[in-house]
Amino acid sequence: MAVSGTLYTYPENWRAFKALIAAQYSGARLRVLSTPPLFRFGHTNRSPEFLQKFPLGKVPAFEGDDGFCVFESNAIAYYVSTDELRGSTPEAAAAVLQWVNFADSDVVPPASTWVFPTLGILHYNKQATEVAKEEVRRVLGVLDGHLRTRTFLVGERVSLADISLVCALLWLYKQVLDPAFRGPFGNVTRWFLTCLNQPQFKAVLGEVQLCQRMAQFDAKKFAEGQARREKEKEPPRKGEKEKEPPKKGEKPPKREEKRPEPEQDLDECEQVLAAEPKAKDPFAHLPRSPFVLDEFKRKYSNEDTLGVALPHFWEHFDREGWSLWYCQYRYPEELSQTFMSCNLITGMFQRLDKLRKNAFASVVLFGKDHDSSISGVWVLRGQELAFTLCPDWQVDYESYTWRKLDPDSAECRTLVTEYFSWEGEFRHVGKPFNQGKIFK
């Protein structure tokens, strides 16, 4: 029986990617909590309830549906994996563990030293950066020699060794490993791209663009990040009174040096998240709409779809402020086992998490193993495809063809009814209904 449970993390955490990619291979069902109100990094993971399960308050953290709890990204990835990913013989398992440890001990430290100043997180230190560059050259040389006669690190298929190292190298390849630097390490780049092009990696990482120009330290971005962190102070905790200003004639109390709270003790990757500027609302340019999507979602979740939810939808749907779209997966020939196809849909939904307030969808898998297709109906704010409004939303949508529907047409009414209720003939598909997933 496949593992199922909840993965607590923050958005775009490369450590969490390890478990998510492993789950794509194993069929483990992971619910990801990474954004408010369900999870707020630095707060939720410092709550008494969270600390009771995960005493260090670290993320990613995994809580199984059976109550089993485990933290540390490598342990989570191992738990949600298959024996094939872990290494099916003692020798293979030892080799996998070797490269997993190599990623943490030999790749991550110099990568952090070199990359994070380019993101404005750490201050640039020329000597430390030059040392880090040479260390990266060394580890890439070791990898390149190992991969000279191999497609993957251990055996003939992807293992946790490949997953861990790809995730550890991700920021390097995206930020600083320009064509000139990575040129001597062709075997590593060939292996890296081979892994990225596997459907299971793509389902989590999307399309990764390799660095074309080596990023440099951005002093302005670093200063802005420092100022922002100084400005964003915590409000008084519940039950704690604010200090009153000194009365006339009294000397102000001596200012004590403030020690960092536990939630300020962030690792390098967590600092990246903390330093990201607050995103603007991509829909701010649109006028207000009388159609309240949340009302429909509540009807859909709690009441009869055909008898209540759909009549409510058509009665209140705003044709000016919202649009309906039919999508179809472009590459059905690449779909193999149905559980992997479902993971493809789930991965897309996870990466679109911040779109939920302005979208609703039913995406359906039709057919069976090695003979399936994916299509769906989306409700989107505005009259254009919302995915283009935010770079984070563009990872998956180009893998689908999109066709705008006329809300007043009989075809649209039929598609909405069939896809939202998961009932009907689905004549346009030609394959039987397998299962569906709702984005809400």
C-alpha cells in the first residue's frame, strides 16, 4: 500500500523537492502544506502542536495518515521511496547513501556560499566565493569522472542518489554555472538534463532553465532585503503588553540588545524564502466581480453537484469577469501507469496553489495503464489564461492545449456538467472515466 500523508514545507524548498520527486516514482500520496492559512513558515512550525510532533521545528516535515512523523529531507525522501529508489541490494543501497551524503557534505556548502550572495541573501565575500568556486569545480570533476560511462549514478535507473544530487545542484545550474564554467563537465550536464527530462522530475520541477550568464552579487538587492527584515517586526505576543513610553522627566530604560528569536534562526534556503519580496496580486488590474467563487466552492464541496452546486454556478456566473476553458494534455503517448498520470495532475495543482482564490477546475484521467488521456474544465478570473500572469504558474500549462468555451453554448454546458459531476458519456474523449481531481 502506497504511503500517504502531509508534507509541511515552504514554497520552492529544494529539500522538499527530494520527497516530492521520490513520491512521483513510488506513487506516495503527499498533501503539501506550504502557504497561509494552512501553513505559515516561522509560525506554524513553532507552534506547540507542531513542536510536539517535530521537536526541532524544522521543515520539510512529514506526518503520515497513520500518525508516523519524520523530519529531515533525506529521511522523508527515503520513507516515501521504493526499494528500487533506495537500492535493491546492500551494495546498491550503500552506493545510493554515499551519493546522498556527498550531496549534503560536498555540494551544498560551497553551492550556498557561491549562490546566495547572487540572490541578495548573504553578503559577498570575494575570498570565500573563490574558494567555493574551486570546491564546486572539484565536486563536478568527481561527478564527471563517475558519469563518464554511466547514465545514472547507481545502476541503470534513477535512484535517490540522482534525486538528491539534482536537487542539490539545482541552484548552481540556475544561477551561476554558465556555459563556460560547466563546459568541462559535459557528463554531469548530460546526466543533469537526462534527470530533468524524466516525467517524474518535470512534474515537480517543471522546465528548468540553465544559467546563460553567471549571476553576480547584487548589493542593492542585499540592502533591500536587510531593510525589509528589519522593518518586519513581530507584533506583541498574546498576553504580552507593549512597553509604555517613559513619563516626563524619566530617563528611557537602557535598550537591551535583542537576541534573535528561534524563528529567526533560518538556514540558507529558508533565508532565500524570507528575502523574497511580497508578490503583487496578479489580478489587481481587473474590476470587481459579483461572482463569489468561494460560495460556489462551498456548494460544490458540501451539497449535491447536479441538484444544487451547478444551478448555483450558472445562476451567479459572471461572463464578463470570469471565463471557462477546456484543456487537454498534449502528450498522451508519454502517459504510462495511471497512478503516475494522477501524480502529474497533482503536481500541477500543487504548483498553482496561489491561484486557488481565482480558479476552480476539474481535471480527469481517462482510460487505463498505457492507454490514457488527461483533460479538464477550468474556471478562471478574467478573460485570458491566468497562468501567464505569474511566472510561478507557467510551469505546466504549456503541456496542455487550451480552448476558451462559450458559456452560452450547449457544448460548454455539457462539458461543465460532465467534468464537475464526473458523470456522463464524455463522447469527445473515447476512453472510459478513470478518476478525477478537483482544484479548489
